[in-house]
Amino acid sequence: MPTVHHATWELLRALGVRTVFGNPGSTEMPFLADFPADLDYVLGLHEGAVTGMADAYAQLTGEPTLVNLHTAVGLGNAMGGIINAARAHSPLVITAGQQVRATLTMEPFLANPDPTTLPKPAVKWAFEPPRAQDVPAALARAFRYAALPPAGPVFVSLPMDDFDQPAEAGTTELLAVRRITARCVPPRGELSALAKRLAAARHPVLVVGAGLDAAPGGFEAGVALAERQNLPVWLAPNTSRVGFPADHPSFRGSLPAGIAWLAEALAGHDLILVAGAPVFQYYPYAPGSYLPHGAELIAIVDDPDAAARAPVGDAVLADPALALLGLLELLPPTNRPTPVPLAPLKIPSAVDTLTAHQVYDILGPLFPPNGIVVTESMNGAAAMWDRMKFRRSGSFLFCAAGGLGFAIPGSVGAQLASPSGRCWR
């Protein structure tokens, strides 16, 4: 009879796992024993680095990515990276070893006394299988749950004595063949009403976020809608992905993140259409009106929590790429004037150290068409968006929750996910 170990790896293969990121210890050895020769194990020397690599890899591949950590301490070390991944909606399946089941009531060395509580609230779901035979089913659920909108990290605790137990016959095949369709389209009536509001607006504007870049076809759909409706386009503040080509004439840069500053930047617009971004990730606190006088806001997001917590505006729960494609079918070309390209920012006078403007003046012309910038820098953002011309989806990744330590491991994960890309950090 096959063991839980055999059934688990057969399932992981069937689910498409080809790369595992980890920093294992003794409690993970039974899971990793006889590691399959056709899979890659990417070893990191700190769990924060492991999670950063997996985060970027999952964002660029769009696939749930397996992360293997060492019991409670390893999971604790990874928490900063897990918080970044949660804010970036990276579909990570995080596992950590657990002590032998028979010893858990005594809390022995290397035990995790409360494994499903420790990673919360940074994970969507946390679970320890009640029986050894439930390990494959728990992992199958984890992979599907990580990918369901809004995507994000999940956690499974794996007791180390589970893997030599006999598996239940036939369960692996049944678990592997299941498929879940998760991309949601707004009802036709909602799309028609939204199209009418957009067509009737005198000075609408499009604000795009990481969710549009992550949705297949979203980058292109945003460009098509901006050109069809002559919309100026801003990036949502503190976005972790680019969402729109920075060299497009309609591109306006990244919105400031203070409440009053953002409203000032959008002054003059009567309709603000947000695609794939929460409304909004404000920081620092700059109190004021959330919207310019006379403006309305509509957000298209696939995250119910983001829709519920927004302080202002209407929300449509849907895949932002599919929603924009639906709008394109309903909207004819507009007679609004074409947005005037912004003038380049003025370069300040040279000083004895390089300014952000001068750095990006040097780097901008050198950035290759297949380049990927992975960054955790929060200074000089306006200069970066003006001078770095991100022209394609997946060409920019930022630590989504502001957690430092992401850029270096993230660039490794990005390079593994996109071998033809040239990663800068």
C-alpha cells in the first residue's frame, strides 16, 4: 500500500509543482526524504529570504508556490515576508513541520503548540490535518484556496510522523483531477450601468493597481480602455505592480498616498474608475476630503474585504481584467480630447551626492525591454515613475506591505520565474 509520503508527492506533481522554496530542519526531513529528482528545491539560509523568493516567483508565474519552513521558529522568522505576500495577493502554500503527534500534549522541543494561530492574520487559511491520511487532502485544499480570489498565502502544519503511514487508496487521483473556475465577470446589467456612467462623464480618469497587472490580460485591457475613452491613467498609491505602461502618453505616474494629496492630484475629474486596487493604501496620514469636489468613484476589485473597507465610492466585485474587457464591448470610441502627455519633471541642481532624479536619469535609458525591477525603495518614487519606462506586465515588483528585505530574494525568485528577464534590484 502506498504511503502518505508517496501520495503527497504524486498529488503535488499533479497539481503542477515543479519548484519548492525552503529552509528545512529535522521536522521537515520525513516530508523531503527521497525528494523527487524532477523537481527543484531552492534553498535559502533565512526564512525571510525563502518567502521573498517564493513571493516574486508566485507573482510572475501566477501559480500557487510551495514554501517549506522549519516548525514554529522558521514560520516566525518568515512572518515579515508572509505579510508582504499577503498584501501582494501572492498564492503561497506554506508548510512547516510539526513534532510527532504522540508527543504534542507535552510540547516537546521543536513543537509548534498552536500552529494554526501563529501565522494569522497574514494567511487566508491555516490547518493541521487531523489524521496522517488527510495530508494530501489538506494540501489539495491549500493549493486551491491559495489561488482563489483574492489570492494569498495559506498554511499547513505537517506532523513529521505522518509520512510513513499508509495512504487511503484512490484519494490522490480524485483530488488531482478537481478544477475550480474562479474568475468572475460582473452581471451584464452592472457592466451596462458602469459603461453609461463612464460614457456620460466629462473628465473621467482611470486608476490601476497591482490586481489589474496580476489578472491575465489586465495590462492590455487597461491600455485598450484608456485609448478607447481617452483616459488619463494613474497608478494607485504604493502599488506593488505596475499595471500600465509607463511610456504611454496617458500615463500620469503614481498617486500620492496622503488622503488630501491624492484628492488634489485628481482634482478636475468627475468620475474616478479604479481597477485592481484597494481604495486606497493611504500613508502618511494627511487628512482631508477623500475625493475632489463633485467627483464619484467606482472600484473594480476581486477582494470583498477591500470593497467593504473602502471609505468612499461604489464597488464592483469581479476580475478587473474581465470587467474592463466587458466595458470595451459596450463602449464606442469617445470624442473627448486626448490626454496631453505630462512634461518631464525638472531635475534639481546637482549636489555632492546623487539625487533620486539623477540616479533614474542614469538607469532609465539602460533599462532593457525585458527588464524586471524588484524594489523596496520608497523614496524618489515620482522620479522613478517619470524616468523608468516599464512597458510590460510583470516588469515591476515592490514589497507590497512595505516590509524591507524583499528586494534581494525577490529578484532571485523573479529571475527563476522569468529566466529571459533581466532583474534589477
